[in-house]
Amino acid sequence: MFVFPVHASARQAQARQASDIAQRIERIFQGAESALALRSPALDVSETDTAYILQLDMPGVDKTAVKISIEGRRVNIDAEQADPAETEAVASPRQLYRERALTRFSRSIALPQEVNQGDSTARLESGVLTLTLVKRQATGPSHLTVS
């Protein structure tokens, strides 16, 4: 006669197997996430009478790594965070564990009106990129003289 029911241990074994499989799948996806690490930064857009003000979260990014291009109404922002392994190579020569990875930020925004690139400014402070994009003044209709 059995003191313990047989089916209880079978259920426990199945539960352990399911848990092991779930952990393996989680590890696979964690590796894929850290390898890609392409992020679309959080964005706030506000407007004054003369400019659009964009604020993007870009923690850990150096201002020299930010690239901004403006074409008409479209603004493209790309940046790359410093590789943690390279910045800490002197302090810790033998790495035992690593979760942080190289991160790239990319965002493209279409504004309602074209931007005057020459008068616009960009500032990166405390991990927040602030763009002040001056609106291009609409010119009135022009007239051509027929000769």
C-alpha cells in the first residue's frame, strides 16, 4: 500500500518541467532583447507661437553621439549610448556578469509646419534632449511679371 498518492508526484514533476521550460524561454528572449537594444525614446512635444519644443529621454547618451537631421517638416533623431564594457574596462578587467548592453535611440517626427534649421537649437542635459525648432515663417504669395 502506498502512503503517498502516485498522481501527486507526477503533477509535481510536470510542474517542474513546465517551470524549467518557461525559464529557458525567458532566457532566450532576454538575450535577444539585449542584443537588439534599439529604443524609441519617450517624447513630449509642445508649441509656442514661433517654435516647437521637443523633449526626449536619452539617459546615458553623450551629446557627441546625438545626430539630428531636419528635412522640411520631418525631424530625425538618432543616438548611441556608450558601450558599458568599453567605459568600465579599466575599472573591472574581468567581467563576471553583464545585463547592460549597447543601446541605440531612434525617433522620427513629422511636425505640422516646416522648421527653420538655422535658428533652431538642441541641448542635452541630465539625460533629456531638448530641441527648440523655430517655425519657418510662411511667405505670402509672390507675383511674377510677364515680359
